[in-house]
Amino acid sequence: MSKLDGNERWKSKMLLTEHQEQYENRHDAKNSHKRPTEDEFKMIRDCILLPHMLSMVQKSIEDIENHSNLLKQLYLTAGRALMSQISADLYSLRRELSKRNIKIMSDEQADMVMYHRFICRGYEDRFGMVRDVMRSEISIRLSMYIKELVGRMGANDY
């Protein structure tokens, strides 16, 4: 038996306090990089909303195709242009999420809230949105897409 066996200080690793602080700061910095930033949360939200917007525009196009209307061709062309722009935005958004190592998984609904699981650089969590918020966000986004489409057509001059 040595002289150090009864000494409790030798049971743990010897580490100076400034080294301990550096170690803890390094460990905290690694974990903070895993959690999504505010911009990444917006990207996750957009990636959830855009497919819903696509299906809504697709349904509207199908409704227009089944009805006769004097401006049917105009509505169909505008609807297809909207779908094209939304699809392009969704594609680029998914590529950016993939670059940042963010995956969005299954969705589930509970008490008027839509939850989507996501994994961001190893950090796993759920992202939830109330259906009313989704509706209002989709309405705002669609109006922005329409305004952009009309702007590209040059109708702002009227």
C-alpha cells in the first residue's frame, strides 16, 4: 500500500481550473454548432410549408382545368408558373438543408399542431406549427409569389 492510497485527491484526474474552463467552453461550442440557427429554423419552416403550397396550387390548377372560363388559359399559365417557382425554391432549399446536414423527417398531428421531426448535425428535435399559423403563412407566401409573378410579367405599370 502506497502513501497516496488514502488520499482522495488522487482518485480523480488532476486538472487546473483554467484548463477545466477551456475544456468546458470547447465542449459547449461543439454542442452549440449542432443546434439549428434562427435562419435554419426558417429554412425548416419553409421546407415544411412549400410542399403544402404546391399541393394547393396543383388542386387549383385541376379545378380550373375542369371548368370552362374565358380566362382559363391565363389562369392555367399563371398557376403553372407559380408551381414552377415554388418547386424551384423547394429544390434549392432542400439542397441547402442537405449541405448543412439537416434532415426533416415524418410529420404527425396532435391537437391542431403539426409536428415534424428534424435532425441537425446530430441534434434531434421536433418542429411544431399550429394549423392556423400554417394557413396564414401559406397565404402570405402565396401572395408574395403572385406579386413576384405579376412583377415579372410587367403588370406593375398599370
